Amino acid sequence: MTSLFDPVSFGKITLANRLVMAPMTRNRAKPCGGATELMAEYYAQRASAGLIITEGTQPSQVGQGFLNTPGLHHPEQVKSWRAVTDAVHANGGSIVVQLMHAGRIGHPSLYDSAHQSVAPSPVAAAGQCFTPDGPRDYPVPHELTADEIAATVEDFVTASRNAIEAGFDGVQIHAGNGFLLHQFLAENTNHRTDVYGGTLANRIRLTVEVTEAVAKAIGNERTSVRVSPGNTYNDIAEGDTETLYAALVPALPELAFLEVCEIVSRPATRAIRDLWQGNLIVNPHATPHSFPATAETAQQVLDEGLADAVSLGALFLANPDLPARIQGGGPFNTPDESTYYGGDHRGYTDYPVLGQGSDR
């Protein structure tokens, strides 16, 4: 039986165990998109994870969707990330960066350039964006032209090369959670009539093109993708989840791993497991009552042969030494939701490890 503590290799990425820290936006980067010393401390504290997947990191300025999120499109950002990767590696960990283009999720008031958000089609997202002036409705985005789509692919490629320069062990392309690539996949956000819209083959085209281009640039063995089948986050309605992923998954190139963010979508996860011949990571939420995922849930996923490793979010956020706590049967710190997004070290780097103060 596979254990959470068995080592494994995903392409050129070595995992000391099968507990993966899931990507989580924390909004503590510099306004310019640079990583900070506090971020280096945060990730280094969690280096006992078999693998760390960073928070969503924009591959271009236009790809930013939130305040104080990091980027990998400027030399100073690349330099700042080196302190993070060096700290994680010094503590024996492995780390990949998640490249996330937010697409229509954003607002001009977030940026000095005051640029319009972009999307496959000019369809505004329901809901509001947190801006320096408070909550604002998401505006109608600019519909990407064919030339702009090609430039977006190149942005992902450049950011991927920057990631390797910054010392990351690999890259994860975010194709879920209602962000740009997911917007191209979904029926309610993609109303295009060109080669990027309409049929399933056209709707999956950009995700496949980005993945192939990144894999060519940095190697398949350092490239990964995250999907979130059936996820309605950020006002997404895929419309045909089963057939969508039946088309997308086999079209992807060989990867270091594919990650499934499960949002009460276990049948879709099982279908992907059957379709995908490579390494699979699952962020497990099989039922509405399984949030946040637990250590027991993680082991069950391995026992069922559903995945080769398991990613956990809130547990890693609140427990820097999570593998040791799981091995010892707890106790586990409780995450402080009021400090999830933005702020200082509180609720970020001050969660105690075993034997260090009182657990929360």
C-alpha cells in the first residue's frame, strides 16, 4: 500500500513524500509584484512538504487579478523569487511556481497602467473585485485578438523560463478556478467563433498551446497543469464537464504531473485518472462536507489508487510542519481565516511547529 510518506519522482522533480502544499493566494507580495523576505520565510517553513506549489503568479502585468500578488515577467521579480527558492532548497524542499493569468478577473484600479482586463469574449464576471477603493464590480473585459492570444502564449513561455532562472524546480500552468485558460474552456465565458471557440477542440486549444509551448521551453519533465472540473468559482459554467475533460486531458503533452482540484467532482476525478497515464495529484474534496481536506482524506485517495500524491491547502497554511504532525497523529493548528489574504506575519509565518509554544 502506498503511504503519504513514500518518496516519488515526478519528471525531474523529486518529492521526499507525497504530501503536496496546494497553491494558495496570500496577497503579501510587493505592489510591484516582487517576492518578499516574509514570503521566503513562509515557504521555507513548509519545505518538509514533498512539493510546494506556490500561489498564483502572473506571467504578465495584464494577467494580474488581485492586489499584492507576485509576478514573473520583470527582472526584479525574477531576482526576488531566487531568495524564496534558495530558502526552500536550503531546507530540503522542492518548489514549483504556479503561473496564473487571471483574465477577466481584475479591475483597472489595481494597476498603475489602468489597463482593461482581457478574456476570450467581452463577458463580465458576476461579483466584485477588492480594489484600493473598496469592492468594485468586475468590468466588461477586452476580447483578445488572435495576435494577443499568440502574445499571451509567449508570456507564459517567458515566465516559465524566468521561473527556471529564479531557481524553481518546475512550473504549473493554472487552467482552472475561473481564470483565463478556464475562461477559454467554459461555455459561458467563451463565445468566440474563430479557432479558439465553439467546438470542444477549439475551446481546449489555448490550454494545449500554452502547455506545449511551456514544455518545449523548459522540458516536459518540469511542466505541470492544474484543472478544476465543474468548479463554478469566478462565475464559470463549463456546460459540458464530462466531455470537456475527455477532450482536454488526452490532448495534453507528457507532463511531470497533472493536478486535479476537486470541488465535489469525484466522478470527474475518476474519469481523469482513467484518461491520464502520467503522474496525478489530487486536491481532494469529494463531498460538500470535506472542506478543508484532512490527512485521513489524503491517505484514502492514495489507497483508492486515485492519485500518486495529494495536495492540501488549509492544513499546510496553518501547520508549517504538517508531515511531522500527520506522522504523529496531530495536534493540528486551526487556520485563521481573517488573515488569509493580505496583512503581515500574523496568520502567515507565526503558526507554531510542534514543541514551539501552544498550538492554536
